[in-house]
Amino acid sequence: MPSAPSSPVLPLLGRGLAAGGAAGLTAGLFSLLLAEPLMDRAIRAEEKRAAAQEHAHGAAQAVQHHEELFSRSTQHGGLVVTAVVAGLAVGVLFAVAYAAVHRRDPRALPWPRALAFSAAAFLAVSLLPGLRYPANPPGVGDAGTVGDRQALWLAAVVIGVLGMFLVRQVYVRLAARPEPVRHIATALTAVAVLAALFLLPGNPDPVPVDASLLWDFRMLSLASHALLWAVFAAVFGGLGVRAARGAATTAPAPALAGQQAA
């Protein structure tokens, strides 16, 4: 099978947008069908807990309730739209990173590279930060700590991305060393990344949610991330294989015409 030719940036962006849109739509529909019922249960539980607290403090100190700006049905539709938009953004970033690596090593085949890139992205962006800060249902946490929680999550993502890059650099730079040395050094680097991740402060808010509901929600959230990256890898890699085959069938034609002219 011929090696993949050098790919310009614009076709890679098109592949990234197509893969990101398909992956975002799939993950959004998955969350809508499976995670949203759990979210509705969590919201009802939070409302009951808030009502009980208000009742305990007395009617004079009760917090006034306001109607929701958007209904739950509107929020359900917004979930899918947001997932698609996020998938498109991921596709652009992925295509830019892929192009940078492809420029250094254009002979790598598109399918295994897409799978490896997507697996690394899942580990760095989804799994590692999720281990430190597991997803919580909506309504959980103090509104005053939203900024702190977002900053902690972003820090976990940065550590995950830089950690994956560092692990790869150690593995590549020790290519000439014996395999035991190479593998042990890579494993120790991964352990150091995990240690740095868990040095971050913990979640500042309690999670007053039923344990089984919380576990189900976190597992479904992680599954939606895994599904997003799996679909992304399949579409991006499949489009890459198709482009490589098309280039392979058209590339010999000019050479053949030159031989006939000679």
C-alpha cells in the first residue's frame, strides 16, 4: 500500500470540520438520550434539597425563586447544538496539530495516525482531567465558585496535554536506548504527570447527590467523551484513507506520460 502523500492544510481543515461535526452530533445525541434523564433527576433532587434548606431557615429568609430563562426542552436542543459547535472547534484544532506533525513525517499512513492522535487527545483532554475532577450533574456546587472550578479544570487539561507531549518526547528521544530503559522512563514520566495532576486542589464544593446517580452520570459523561473521539477518529481517518487512495491513483499518470513522451 502506498504511503500517504503530503496533505495541504485546507483539505485537513475540511476533514477536521467533517469529523468534528459528526462526532459532536453523535456525542450530543448520546447525551440527550442517556445522560439528560439523569440530569433531570439531579435537578429535581437539587430543587428538593434547596427547598428543604429554605424551609429550615424559615419563610422570612427563604430565597425567592425565579423562572428558568430557558425551558428544559430548549436546553435539550441546546445541548446537541453546543456539542456540534464544540466538535467543529475540536476538528479545527485537531487538523492544525495533525498538519504540524504531518509536515515533519508525511510518510505515515492516515488511518493509524488518526487513531493514535485521537487516543492521545482522549487521554489528555478527557480522561486525565476527568480522573482529577469527575463530572458533576448540573446544579451541584456554589455559584460563587464557578470561576475557581473552571480554572482548576483548565489547569488539569493543560497538564494533561503537556503531559502527553512530554511522554511522547521521552519515548521518541530514547529510541536508541534498550527497550526496558525506554519503557521504564516513559512509565515514570507518565506517573510524574499523574502526580502533578493530583497536586491540584480538590473540588471546592460538596456533591450532595445520590451515590448511584452520581456514578451513572459520571460514567455516561466519560462514555460520551470516548464516543466523540472514537467517531472523530473513524471519520477523520476514513477521509484520510480516501484522500490518500485518490492521490495514489492520480500520481503515476504524469510520470507515465513523461515516459511515453521520452
